[in-house]
Amino acid sequence: MSWIPAPVDELLAAALVCEMTVVGAKGQPVTHPLLPLWDGERVYVTSSVLFSRKLEHIKRDGKVSVAITDPVACGGLATRCTVQGDARVFEDDPHETWTRILPLWRAKEPAIDFFLGKRFALPLFFERSLIEITPRRVLWWEDGNVESAPSVATPEGAGHG
Amino acid sequence: MDSDLFAKLSAYPHVVVSWIDDDGYPVQTAARFRADAEKGEVRIGRTGLPLPDDREVNVVASHIRPQPGTGYDQRRYLSLWGRLHGDGDEMVLRPARVWGWDEAETPFFEYVERSNVQARRYMHALSVERGEEVKPRLSPVWTFLLATRLPFLTATIVPILLGIAVAARDGYFSWWLALLTLVGGAAIHIGLNTANDIFDALSGADEANYTPTQFSGGSRVIQRGLLTLRQMCALSAGAYVVGISIGVTLVLARGSLELLAIGLLGVALSVFYTAPPLRLVHRGLGEVTTALGFGPIMVLGAYVVQAQKLSWEAFVVSVPVAILIALVLYVNEIPDRYSDGSVGKRTLPARLGRVAVTRGFLIAALAAFAVVLVAAAFGIIPRPAIIALGALPLAWKVYRGIKAYYTSPYELMATMGQNVQMHLVVGLALFAGYMIAELASAVLDSPPALLV
């Protein structure tokens, strides 16, 4: 059974946008709003080669975090969270490899099939890398009040406030 | 950071503050904030996670609007970097750097085009890393279709069909000559399309164009890394070899000096449309070149292949088609006017102002229809060809579209499509006029004047 707290699991499954922060070339935080995909154990995001600076950063340093903070983009869920984790980039075949998470993508953005059908018009957009994030620590604010201290969960221990 | 950006930032409900923690992992928290444009500060409210003042932070505000059943839209974000300092209960950021995207200001397709360089850089790095070329993939059929801009061959098919129709009415018709003419004309057209892309890539015109559409800005196969410049050159050369070979075959088969002259002029115009030293399109002569090439040269060429002589009627019927195909180029150049102008490609829309370009379209389009009306009324072309006037409302639609969307490349796309449609409809209507006249003459002993 996943160690991820239930409210965070629910949030990851619902969120249409997250802010993913990677470590930049000079050690600075670099944040990208992205569509987060969640299979119950790992967070996935994909990146087109068009917007691939984040991939360069992750390949240099795989430490990342993903924040979900916008109730409007989460079906009204008030919970907010930050998931810290280790990212790996899969891009054996930028044309195909990422398509293994297509069912998760389709569930959140059904229009993707329409755009994929027009792949010829956006060939570079669909040359993509898959970023897999294995969570190592989760901070969450169940009531969404970020002025309070977050609850914390790690794989080693149960979540605590 | 200017006051406009502070105003934009204020429209977001909250920000996310990110920094790199002591263990090397990024950490983030949402926060309330207030943008103070006067002081150039972003004031961040109290957070449960203490915000650092000893390292750089990234403050991001982002927005989407969920669209059940499809996904989301209204994507925008602002990203600010700098160091925080405490001020009472608040932490204050004076942004040192700002980045962002708002799809309402920079449409997604433009954003994608602006990122082509990064894509090529990344794929090159991947190629070096792996020791084998990594490039975008598209089926050979799609790649060929894109590279050659095959759907635009209607510009060749229409005048050649008309030339054949005029010849057939004069009693000259051969299937195999008609077929060879079509294939040869199409090959030269493909040679022209690909050569245009090659020279626009070399001059930087296509690279500088961030708002291409399906009608403008070239095929983009070079910019998107689908084909190399060398492959495009091979495709172009191959098309010209096929086209010229067919042309030579037709000249030899028909023994016509007129055909030789027309063929040589056609190939020369096609090559020097963008090729140095003439670069006709750079000198504002693109429309005239296109009108000549896809008007009289194609129509008369197709006629001479069949009849082995020239024809005033073929010339007259080529004029409206010539004007309308020139207008296809003219309107398609509107969204490219800045990128074209920036590399010295001084097309008419790059030279003229909005009002002149818009009026110029209307005058030229009306002139094309006037030629049809007069030629049909005086029986220079068959009277049933007057049905081409049925496309007049399209001219008005295109005119209105140009007026309304002159500065919006993507919104102008529908208008560009209608403009292409107008050339096709008028051309096919003229062709149908010839067919009706032919049929009437074949079926009726003395057909009424309106049908011939």
C-alpha cells in the first residue's frame, strides 16, 4: 500500500496543473507549470523537446518538487501539497516512449487525442520525454491553510503534523 | 519589472514560492501576496514553512481554466526570481528576473515556433550523447505532403485544365498530352515550392517567422528538423528534373518553338522567384511572377501542347485565374510581412500599409471578376463561364476578413482558406463553362447563344 497520504493521493489524481521545481544550472530553483499525472505511486510529467530546458536541469540534478496549490484546477479540493522526489528522464525514443502514460494523460485532458491526431502539424511538440518522479517526502496542508505548518509524510514513517 | 507586469501579477489569487532546501531538494509553498507596483515589490504573506532570506527564490503565479470533457484552457503564468527580505510579518521580493507566458498574448502555436531552436539544440545534444542521429519522426507520406505543400497544386491544376479545355473547344485534345502536361506542371510547381523553402531557409525568412499558418510561412520541414537542407535540395532538384524532362519531351513531340519559349520562361520564373540573383519576390514582384507563371504561362502552355499554336482566348481566360492566384500569394504574405521585411524580402504587404493592402485586394479581385463578365458577355470565352461570378461573395468575405484580422495571423487563417477557395471555385467554374458549352454544341443542333 502506498505511503502517500489519502488527501494528497486524491489531489494528485485530480490536479490539472502543478508547479514543478527543478534545480537550475546555477543551483537556483526553476519552476514550470505542468500537467501532473499520477499512477498511485509515482508522479509523471512529460516535456516536449521544444520546452526541454527542464530536462537538461533534471539530467544534471534529479532532485525535484511538485506543488499542487490551485483548488480551481483540482476540482475544488482545498488541500495543498508539495511532493519532493527524485526524477528520472525516459526518452529512449522521444517519438513513442512517453505514450505509455497516454491513458493517464487522456483521463485528465481528453483533447490530447485530437491533437495527437494532428501530429503532422505539431511534429516537435509530440517528440517528448517522460519524467518519472518517485516521491520521498510529502508536505501537505489538508485545509489549504498554508499559514499553518504542513503535515509531513515520508516512506519510512507515517505522516505526521 | 514594469507596472504592467505587477498589474498582471495582481490578477492571480496566490503565488507559489520555491527554493532549494539544505538537503538539495526544491521545496515549495503556496502563499498570499500583494504586488506593489509603486515600490516594485511583491509582498508575500506569512507561511507555515519559513521562507529563506539567504538564497534565491522563484515565485510563480499560474492559471488555467478547467474545461470538463476536453482539459483546460487560458494557460498563463509569471515566474519571478530574486531574494527575499523580511519586513514585519511579510517577506518582500524585488524581482531580479521575470519570465512568463500567456496564451492570450502569445498563442500556443507561436510559442511552439519560438521554441524550435531549443528543440533542435536538445535533439542535437541527444544525438551527440547517443552517437546516432535523433530527429523528429513523421511518416514519409506526411513528410512529402508537408515538404511539397501538395494541396496547393490546385494552383497548377486549374490553369492547365483551362488551357486543355480551350484547346478541346478548338478541336485539339489528346489524353496523354493532357496527362503529361499536368504531371510536368505539378513537378515544376513542387520544384518551386521546395526551392522557395530552401531560399527562405538560407535567407532566414522562415526562421524569423514565428507565426506561420497552413497557408503562410513555408512548409517548416527544415525549421522543424524533418528534412535537412540537403534533402530539400535533392527533392527540389528531383522535381525540376522530372518537370523539365517532361517539358523537353513535349517540346520534341510537338515541335513547337512557342512551347519551348513558354517552358523556358516558366522554369526561369519558378527558379528566380526566390533564387538569387533576381529574387523576384524580394523585390515586390512575387505577385506579378506568380500571376504570369500560374496564369498565362500555364494556360497557354497547356493550350500550345494540344494545339501547337497560341490563342488569344486562352490568354484572356488566363487573366482572372492569374489575378486570383496572385491574390492568394498577396493575402498569404500578410501574416509574414514583418518577418519577410526583416530579412529584406520586400513583398507588397511588407511595403504597403494596411489600408493600401486591403483596398488593393478588393480592386484586384473585382478586376478578375470584371474580366470574366466582359469576356463572357462579348463571347470571347463561352457564355456559361459567367457562372464564375457566383464566387463574388467569396471575394467580399475575404475582403472583410482581411479588414478584420489583418494583425491576427491565426484568425486570418479562415480568410486565407476562403481566398484559396475563391481561386479554385472561379477556375473550376470557368472550366465548367467550357464543358457546358462543349456539351451544348455536341447535343444541340443550334445551341442558344447563352450556352456557347
